[in-house]
Amino acid sequence: IGFEKNVDKWSTQEEIQHRVDKINLVAKTDFKYTGIPVVGDGYIESPEKYVSPQYLYYQQLLDRKGEGAVKAVTSVEQQKIIFGK
């Protein structure tokens, strides 16, 4: 009895690019798939190393709501790390 090799046709480079192109058409974006899993049309800030989830949250909060929002939910010690002051 022979076994058929399990091939995931959805994960080929061509299929991924095809889906990205469809999303770009509908969303009117110009996202480029680079092999790094990304959701949305965001950017990759640290592709070579992991980012601490806690500080990723604060960076996203800063980007979206500003410095005041981050200061409202962090300690002075955390603010020194986040803002580099």
C-alpha cells in the first residue's frame, strides 16, 4: 500500500501571494508578503528578535493613543524604559 505525500497547496508561495493580491484588491492596500507572518498592513519592527509582549503593547498604545495614554497605565520606572528618559 502506498501513501500519498500530504501536500498543503494553501501554503505554497504562489497561493500565499495570490491571497495577498486578492486582499490588496479589496482593501485597496499594497501589502507585500515577505515570508514573515503578518496580519494587516502593518510593519515589521523587529524581524530578527522577539519583542517583549508587555512593551509591544505599550508601543502600540503609544502609536495609537499617544504618550498620555501610556503614562496613565505605567509606573515611572516603566516610563523610563519605554521612553528612554
